[in-house]
Amino acid sequence: MSNIARHIAIIMDGNGRWATERGLKRVKGHEKGAEVVRTLTTYASRHPEIEVLTLYAFSTENWKRPKMEVDFLMRLLKNYLEKETSTYLKNDVRFETIGDLSRFSKGLREQIAKTKEATRHCRKLTQVLALNYGAQDEIARAAQALCAGGREITVESLEQTVESAKFGPVDMLIRTGGEQRLSNFLLWQSAYAELFFTPTLWPDFTPEELETLIDEFKRRQRRFGGI
Ligand code: IPE
Ligand code: IPE
Ligand code: MG
């Protein structure tokens, strides 16, 4: 039986380089990147296998960037959710997040809550945006919650408590932009994910390339420690 790409997670990297290569400001790359998010989410919602698409949009380390770029990303996200809620509904896509939202502005948090609420009945696909997300932070928060509840820390108890666990294990983890590292993304949920690294910069990533990677995924042998 061939592998099923139920949960695909993507580190969307390369927006800045895409823009710089064209003599544009880095933020133009983020704008183009947001369009690719829309195209790929729509594609995934029509795909027979994909149930969850988790996208790394902002890491716990990305606050280190210049304030102007961080502010732009926050505005882009708010506008995107505002404008795209109708697209989520049209394509039957449920919007979810992972990550610590408490550091975002009230306005952004309200928009996130609004889009989640509006799309909670949608069933074709769950799109999970990782926002102020760091896997180490997520695991630490889960361990803290278990401690506070007087519970033992085991693989099983952590498995039930890490925020991203509710979306199930990652089948394919893709990173665009050529770097071959995880940058603190989904360390727990990717324990047995198949990894894919492509040099394509995120603004140039297409559904066709995703299909090529899924084809490769189908040919891989997943053993999960067995033989
Ligand atoms: C990824 O693209 C998007 C975010 C981290 C928000 P980058 O902005 O990291 O683009 P490069 O890696 O500098 O090209
Ligand atoms: C990872 O990309 C984070 C996101 C795509 C949101 P980065 O560009 O921040 O990662 P590093 O700094 O190259 O590891
Ligand atoms: Mg980068």
C-alpha cells in the first residue's frame, strides 16, 4: 500500500531572497508569498488525500528581524485573514493556528479568533498557520502544563498535550528556499515525517511541484523502526 499524504507541513522559506533577486524590498517577497499560500491552500482543499496543511508563517525567532519587517508581516497576516475568510469558506477550509498568540496585538488576535470561528464547520481541509511558533516552546509549554496538573511526563502524556498533536503526525515535511534545517518547526510531530528540501523559493512554489514531491513520497519506504 502506498503512503498517504494526510498531513503536509511546509517551512515557507525564501521570500526575502526572491524579492532581493528582483531588486525589490524584502516585504514584496512576503506579499507574493501570501498569494502562494492562497493558491496552495485552494489546491490542497481539492486534493483527495490532504486533510491538514500546516504552514510555518512566523517563528518564535522571527521577532529578531527589523521592526519594520515584523510590523509588515503582522499587517499582512491581519489583512490576509480579513480578505481571505470568504476564500476559506468557499473552499470549505477550516482555519487553525499553533503557537503562542499572546504576543500579538489585540486587533490581530481578534481577527484570528474571528476567522477560526467563521470556518470551524469547514471540512475539506484544515489549514494550520504556525504563528509565533517554536517547537521547543511548544514542548516546554506542554511539560509545564503537565507539571502544573501534577501529571507524569511521558511520551504519551506529552503526545496528548503538545498543541500541534491534535492535527496528527506529519507525513511530509517540506522546506523551500534551499536550507536543510528545521528551524524549530514541529520537532515533536515530525518524529517520523518524510523530509523534502527544495531549492525553489517560496514565492515560486507551485501545486505542480507539490505533486512532484507527493509522487516521490509515494515511492519512499516508511518503516517506523520496523523492517
Ligand atoms: C520566509 O522567508 C518567511 C518568514 C520567515 C516570515 P524569509 O523572509 O526567511 O526569506 P529569506 O530566507 O530571507 O529569503
Ligand atoms: C523559518 O525560516 C521560519 C519560517 C519560515 C516562518 P527562517 O528564515 O526564519 O529560518 P532560518 O533563520 O533560516 O533558520
Ligand atoms: Mg529565511
